[in-house]
Amino acid sequence: MKTIYLSLVIVHLLLLSGCTKDNDGEDANQNFNEVFGGKPYKGTAKGVLSQNETPIYTWDGEGRIALIEATADSVSIVFMADFGNDDEMNIKLRGKLDGAAYRMETTDPDNFFRIVDEKITGQINNAQQQMTFDGSLRRETAAMNMRVTFKEATDVFPAGSELELTFDTRRTIDDNDNDGGCQMRLVPIWSPSGVTMGMVPDC
């Protein structure tokens, strides 16, 4: 199977000005970047491509999760799956900070990505694909499951096929961990509008 560069990129999406904030169980003095930024999470990634609920291709490799491009009120989170010579799949989402929470909200309630009380939830629905996200992000562990249903065929994924990506990562934190330890690299990025070049961290 040819190499796939999969990056579903949502950038600079602002919170709805009238949305209600749910901070129950969170310390308002905590900052999402301070708690979850710095050293990247590293572990395993697995991908399964299915057609008619039957697996037709699987990948196993290294998974990484990192916060990059942090500002005072926003940050990008990237999920990177490196399957060696086979494939590389990168997902990058940008959201706003809300204390220890992270929110990517849009005017469409069917499109959002949130990390609240250390729980990951999300869904993105457009003409090309439907995505759902669930998992957890804690100070020393991060796990995420993403499902993509392709409504339209691409060069690699048939219409109606489903891709499931699973990340299981962790890190060890100490008082000297004050940066991400990542270099940025330019790679081909797949998006619904075609293949472009983009920057992802090489941790």
C-alpha cells in the first residue's frame, strides 16, 4: 500500500462568544499549557482500515502526542502515528484555553473537540468525512481513539471505509522538564482539499 500522509488540520477556530463554560471539577488557576505542555507523550499507535466492518489493512508503530504553537490563550495539539516505511498519519487541532480545559468550538454543534476534566471528546462532520474522538489526557498519560468514516473516496481510502487510529502514550515528568524537546519538520500533509506541505514536531 502506498505511503499515506494523513493530517486533518483545523486551525485558529475561536470559541463561540456566547458558549457556556463547564469548569466543574477543574482548578480555575491551572493552565492547560502548563499542565500538559512540555515533554511530549510517547508510546504506541495502531491503525485499522475496514470496509463493510471487515478489517482490510492494519498498521502498528510509534505514537506521539504533543502541544505546540502555544500562546497565552490557545495551543495546537498534534497526534502523530509513525508506522515506519509503511505510513505516517498526523492529526493537528487548534483550540482555545479555558483554565485547565481545551476547547475547539464552532458555530456548528456537530463540529467540536474538547479536553475537559482530562477527558477527550469530539466530532467533526463535513462533506468528505465524519470523525469522532474519545480518550483521556492526564499529566503523565494520554490515550486517544479516532474513527474516520470516508463519505467520499480518496486516492487511498474507498468511499464508505472506516479508519480507526488508537494512541496509547505516556511520559515521566520531573522539575527539569521545561520544554517540548521537539524540532519542527516539513512533511506532506493530506487534507480534504488535497495534499499540502506542513510543519509537525519531530520529538
